Amino acid sequence: MIAACEAKRLPLNGLAVVLSICSLALPHAIAQSVVAKPPVKTPSSGGNSFDGPGDVRYVDKRDTQDRRIDMFIGDWRDSMPRQVFGSLVLRDILTRGDNLNPPQPGAVLQGANFVAFGRLQSKASTTPSKLAKEQEIFYIDGGTGEISAGGKTTPLHKDVAVFIPENLSFVLKNTGDTSLTMYVVSEPVPEGFVPRTEMMAVDEREVPVRTPMAASPYTIAGASGHWAHVVRDLFSRTDGLATIGDIITVTINPMTMGEPHPHNLFQEEIWTAIDGTSLAFISAQLRVQHPGMAYMIRPDKTMTHSNINAGDTPVKFLWFADSSNKK
């Protein structure tokens, strides 16, 4: 595996991107306690702060900050392990810092608390725990297990996402013979916020793909926006998120790419690779992005980004956005 700091820089000139669609087989459903999400429609732009190609702006000369691209990228393999809830081991990918001028690689979050990779050893269980002043989402990456909270138990395997609200006691258990692995997103809870009283679980493979409200002429058939983004919704503010606006998965099919675009001020948009290797096109540079790596761009209305799948299998990202730190 190539860590962010070791990632190869690939030339942009000469890169041929062919737009095509490949099918993605969806496995069968799992537990009855996992809720079904209704279809969601999104603007043709993709549902964020970018309206179209006219929003892209170029500076008169190369931004010196472009040389610091790797400060906006994190990889759990570069992090020291830390233990939470008794036996769950986390290794941070992105942490709190400054989204315009990170003090260290991956320290870019001003809204969310962290994005981390978690591992629970075979047959291990966490201690009964409650979250205080934060809420967490667990997205299962591998292994089998279960999570219990509020008198309910939900089975866990790859592609199941669980939302644990503040003040709800829960226990994670690994029921398999291999590690239960997951991505963990933590959001702060503002004063006066009233959390939901039950956990919520979603099988991402059961979630319908978003459909654009007004199809862009450049959006591939079957995509939700930004040319090639195939979006499935996990959780949103209506489900009880306090700070994060939405958390979704984005699949990009072989030999396709997302539409390059910038973000408005304070728009934290996090791209965590969970399946497949792709190219992160950030400003005027390329980085190889493996599963377990995440990045965001400077939300300054100028820096652009895209995700390019130059391979022959789909790639998938865990994505969330936040603009709650708006001054």
C-alpha cells in the first residue's frame, strides 16, 4: 500500500478518460432491523455548493498553497492506534485542525471531530458506553458482528452503517473469526441539541440510488450528478445528525470521473476511499488514493477537485459534508 506521503504524482496531460457505465451487482439484504431508505432526488449539480462549470475560477498564477496538497490528505496507516470503548482500536485518518491551513497532514476538520479506521478483534466486545457531546457513525468495512442499544440488536457486516446518537448506551461485539473493521465518523453536538433516542442502521446495498431532479447533459445515465457520481444516502439531519449535513456513499464506475469543481467557504467535504484504488485530482495535481485514505480540498471557491476511476472495477467512497463552522 502507498501512504499519502509516498503517493506517486501522475501527469495530467495525456490521461485519456472514457465515459462508460459498468454494472454493479448488489448482494441480498440483511437484517430486518435495518431500515429501508426512500429514494432521494438531488440537483443535477450533485447536491452541494457547486452549480456548474461557470463556478470554476482560476487564479492569475499558480497558488503557492498547491504545493501543500498532501497536508489535506490522511491515511490511517500513518496514525498511531488509540483505544476507545474498552477494546475498539481506532487509527485516525482526518482530525480537527484548519481547513485552509492544516498544521499537520490530515488536520483539516473544523466541523466534524474525526474520521478514523476502527478494528475490533475476533470475539471481542466493547464495554457498555455512551457518547457525550458527540455522535458517531460506524460504517462496517469487513467481518461480522452485532451492535446492541436501547434494547435492540442489529447484525453487522460489510456495507452496514449504524448511527449512534448522544447519551444512548451501546455495545459492539465481534461474532466472527476475523477482525470486525469499520470507518468511524464523529460529529460534535451543539448546546441545546436534542438527540434521537434510538440507534439507526442502514444497509447501504439496499438504498436506492439518488436520481437527479434535472438531468445535466453531461451526467451519465444512472448517475446522481457531477457526471459520474452514483449516490446512496445513509444519514442526514432529518435522521438526527447534529453537525454533519449528510453522510452518503459515492460509487464511481470504471473509466469515468467526477466533474471538477470548487467548494464554497466553510464547506467541508470529505472523501474517504473504502473500496478500490482511484486518482484524486486536487487543484492541478493527481494523487493515488487507496482504501483507508481521505482528503478534502480548501473550501476557498478556487481550488477544484475530482475523483477519477481509471481502473476496471467500481470504486466507492464514504462521503460527508459539513458547513456548521461558518463564521
